[in-house]
Amino acid sequence: MPGRDHPRVVVAGAGSVGCFVGGALAHGGADVRFLCRERIAAMILEHGLRVTDLEGLDARIAPADLKVSTDPAILSDADIVLVTVKSGATAEMGALIAAHAPAAAKVVSLQNGVSNAAVLREAAPGRDVRAGVIAYNVLNAGEGRFHRGVAGDILIEAGDGDLAQRIATATLVMRESSDIRAVQWGKLLINLNNALNALSGVTLLEEFSNREWRALLADEIAEALRALKLEGIKPRSPLPLPIGLAPHVMRLPTPIYRIIARPGLRIDPEARSSMWEDLEQGRKTEIAELQETVVALCEKHGLPAPVNKRVAALIRECEEKGGGSPKLAPSDVRAGLRTTSQKT
């Protein structure tokens, strides 16, 4: 930016993903500010910010070196805004960006789902809004530590100015994509596992080592792929494995699966899904942006989606009851499918 060596980045809605991304950027020398809720602001101002990952990253930013605020006025001198709020808060954040951020600021949605960039464009008309995809999950480990438990990069919708190159640092890889919608759908299909992991209550590594859990994910993805074909969308996997092969590979016996899927199986032993964390913390999940989006697309094309519908219903039930993960077995999910089939 004119007059600056580095663009000024504001992470808008810094939760688990936002704190990790912002912390990794700050560790790499970027000029970063954090707009977050009081709970997160208080935690990182007390403990500082620590970002760790499965590849050995362990970076600490002292409280005195953090620029943190709960006031949206912190957006006022942003060159780039990275939106990391939960999808349900996207319109609200878009309105804050419209009210406080400079008109020339670039806005990047680093959120789950496929519709958040459109919501931001509607809430902040005339802004340069880019969709983005983060191909990994982040766990809030407490006391200011945010841990990336799965390998992957960040992809940003291509456009003027090579935005990814301007943001990226040595500790945070970013690339641009000319077909971000296909990448978003590919990530959404992989993210269908978020709910299964939340229902299981086990780590991602333990879950993916269980053929029955993988078979449920395979069924969810297969339902979605049938609808996407009719929609004319060819999803692109964020992992080395082509998304069209994913259902077949996931149903394989575990020893064979591990051999074939090894390039995309870089999972930290402590990693869990963000939806598991949401249930444990009593927060609303993003099930509407995941399984319920697939169900809606299938219904649009007159296709059944029993597995996605069953998983979504179980997550909604957990949200209503509270109490964290129900720690179900795959057979519990399957039993519900059989019951529904018998009733109809």
C-alpha cells in the first residue's frame, strides 16, 4: 500500500481460525490487528497469543505486542480485512465493514460454506470481496493457544493485485485460485466430517481410523456429489485425493485406506473438528452451511439425502440439549437411518 511497507491486516471476528491466522501472520512480520469479542480479547490480552501446528510451529506473541480491540473502529485504517466470524454473523460483520473500513480495503472471507462472500458483498456493496478457503481446522487449546491440527494451505479467489502474495508470510502459505467456487464445494464436502467428529467425541485421527465412521462420511459425500453433478458444479478437493474418489477410498479396509490416503492424512493426534468445540462450549454450530446446504441442494434436484439429513438432525438435537458431544457410535447414526426408513 502507498506509504507502507506492509499492508495493514485486520482479522475481523477473531475466534479459533482468526487467532491462528492472525497470530501466524504477526509471527511472520505482518502488521495485524484483531477485532474480536470480549471473551477472546480478554484471553489473549492476559496470556498473549500462541500458535502451534503439527509441523512444529510454536510461535508466541506477547500481550504488549498485540493490537486487539472489541471496537469496530479498528477497521478504520485496514488495507485488508480477513473475515473469520461464524457464518451466522456474516451480515453483521459486513455491515460493520461498510460502516468503518476504508472503501479501498480488500475483504476476504475465510469462512466455512459457499455463500458468505455473497452475503458480505450485499452487506458492503461496492467493496472488493474475495471468497477464500482454509484447508485445515484450528483448535482453541485455551490460555491463548490455537493449534492447527491438519495440514493445508489457504486459497483466495483470484483478482487484481495478487492479494495472496501480499498477505502470505513464511509461516502462513496462501495461494490464489481462479475457480474458488469449485474449491469451496470441495472443502464443504470434506467439512461434512465436522459434524461426524462432533457426534463421535473422539479425535479426528481416531475417527478416520474407524472404517464405519469413514463409511458414513463417504455416504454423505456421495449424496452431495449426485446433486452437484445436476447443478453443474465440479468440486475440487483441497486434499491430494480427487474428491470424486473419496467415497470409494473411505470405504476401503483401514490398512488399505491408510496406504492410499497417506498424502492427505497429516492429522495431529490431538486434532478435533471445530463443530466438536462448538458443542463442548454450548455454541451454535455451522450445520446450516454444511449438511443442511447439501440437503437443500438435493431437494432442489429431487434427490434423497438421508445421511446428511440424519446427521443434521442429530447436531440440532445436541444444540438444543447442550451438554457437549453425545459420543455416539457409527451404529447409532445408522440405527436412526433404519428407523426413519421403516417409518416412511
